[in-house]
Amino acid sequence: MVLQAETEYGTDPDDDTRRSLLRHMLVARGVDEEARQLQKQGALDLWLSCQGQEAAQVGSALAVGPAATVFPSYREHAVALLRGVTPDELVAQWAGRTFCGWDPRRLRFFPYTLVLAAQTLHGVGYAIGQRLQGRDDLVVVYMGDGATSEGDMSEALNLAAVESASVLFICQNNGWAISKPAGEQMRTSVAERARGFGIESVRVPGQDPETVFSACSRAAAQVRAERAPCLVEIPVGRIHGHSTSDAQEVYRDHEDIARARAADPVTAYAARLSGLGLVDTAWLDAVDAEVRELRERLMKEYV
Ligand SMILES: Cc1ncc(C[n+]2csc(CCOP(=O)(O)OP(=O)(O)O)c2C)c(N)n1
Ligand SMILES: [Mg+2]
């Protein structure tokens, strides 16, 4: 069985949730941009931007709720901030000040994992262990398209399927594994591949946080109800290079970069909620002031 098509999702965000989606996206964008600037000034060793992926990250993180335990990859900054990681804690490890920076157990947000796809097995193992202890809270595992080429991912999908682990896999497919296009890594979608392992899956566009929210709410509810894994694949745009050390202009079509920038989910969603009258100038100014303060605090700490 396959999760229902996009138009059939039952769980639409209410107006407060829609404003919350936008606020978290704006905060994530501001912190990400400040971190990029800090890296350019030599204050951070490296930064992997999540710009272009905010709708996928915020939509999914709000949908699964605070009780879920999250195993991220290394680019889930919007998820991290939403879960309560402070901007300083988030940035500290990229300045070599900490190994992680936050309390993974308290926040239910595990450390970033740079060994591609290792977190997929950690997440499945954690879900199986929880069940053995009589708990069955949802486990959410994030990975990129490139990580799905790793053997660990196949092992994790198979193990989750046969053990009926309560895991929601969320693949942000930004079309690239550094300079390797997704089309050169796979012949089917990640969602189709999951079905081959016996895991229900769906592929939803990652530009609109409400679509992502609805799809992930539904998938999370299904994992909780059926105690079996699901996978949501979310195609997203990658606005910047893989990292601050990567000159994407060398290998990536300029029109492709321009398309990703034009499809910026943050500006699009802000314009949409403004157009609908759900946020006004005062609301946007207040969030802007909040973001500016967060950025200034980071600047003072790191420069
Ligand atoms: C096991 C392993 N092999 C190779 C690398 C080097 N590496 C780091 S990021 C990356 C690309 C990952 O692409 P994807 O999973 O699509 O995530 P994205 O960076 O696009 O978010 C590679 C090959 C690594 N970190 N770990
Ligand atoms: Mg990728």
C-alpha cells in the first residue's frame, strides 16, 4: 500500500501553525545566513547551508511533534532550532568549540552525523530498543539523497521493515551529493526504493511548508498507529554550494542555481501569508527584530 496522494492529506495546518511555520523558517534563514557570513570572516571552520530546504525541515519538524526523537544528518539547522537548540549551540561545533553542543536526550535531537547514513541505523536501533523497553515513541531519521546510496541506508530500511520499527524516514532530496547529481545516483525515486523494502512511502514537493506538514503529519500518524516504518521523500532546492568550501558554479548549471534561488521557499511563503492577510507588517517586523537580535548575539560571540 502507498500513502495517499498529495491532495488527499487530511491534516492541514491551522492559521497559528501557518504563522509558526513561517516564523521558524525566517529564524532558520537568518541564523543560517549569519553562520555563512561568520565562516567567510574565518570565525567558523565550515558551514553547510540549509537555504532552500527550510520548508521541508520546518514543515516536517512541526508535524512530527516534540515527543518524536530525531536523528539528523548534518544540515538540519531549521529542525535543530525548532527543537530548542540555540543558535550558539548550533554554531559552536562548526567553530571547533564542542563535539555536539546540545543535550541530545533533553531535546530528543541527536548529534549531527557526518558519516553518511550512519544515523539511519542508529535511529532504527533506537526504535527497536525503545520497544524492548516498553516505549514506542516515534523516531524520525533525516538523510539526503546522496546518503541513500550508502549500504547503511539499505540495511536500515530492511531492518526497519522486518522489525516493524516505528521510524519515519525523511529524505531531503536536494538533487546533489556535493557535485554528483541525483540522476547519476539512482534510477528510481527514493520513495519507490523504500516500497521495494516493504515500506510505505510518498514523495511530496518541498517548496511549500504546508504540503510537507500535511504529508508528514499523516505519515507520522500512520507510523504511530501501525507501528511500522514510513518514508517521505521531499525534493528541495539547494541555493548555495554543498558547503562553504564548495564552489558550485564550477559544476552546476547557472540556470539551475538561478531556478533554486527563484523558488526560495522562505520568501514565497512570507509573500503567501501576507497576501492572505495572515501576517501583517507589524508581525513581520517583530520576527525581523527577533532574527536581528539572534544574529547580533552570534556576531558578538564569534567575531
Ligand atoms: C560514509 C561517507 N562517505 C562520504 C562522505 C563525504 N560526503 C560528505 S557529504 C557528501 C554528499 C552527501 O549528499 P546528500 O546525502 O545528498 O546530502 P546533502 O549534503 O546534499 O544534504 C559526501 C559524499 C561522508 N561524509 N561519509
Ligand atoms: Mg543531497
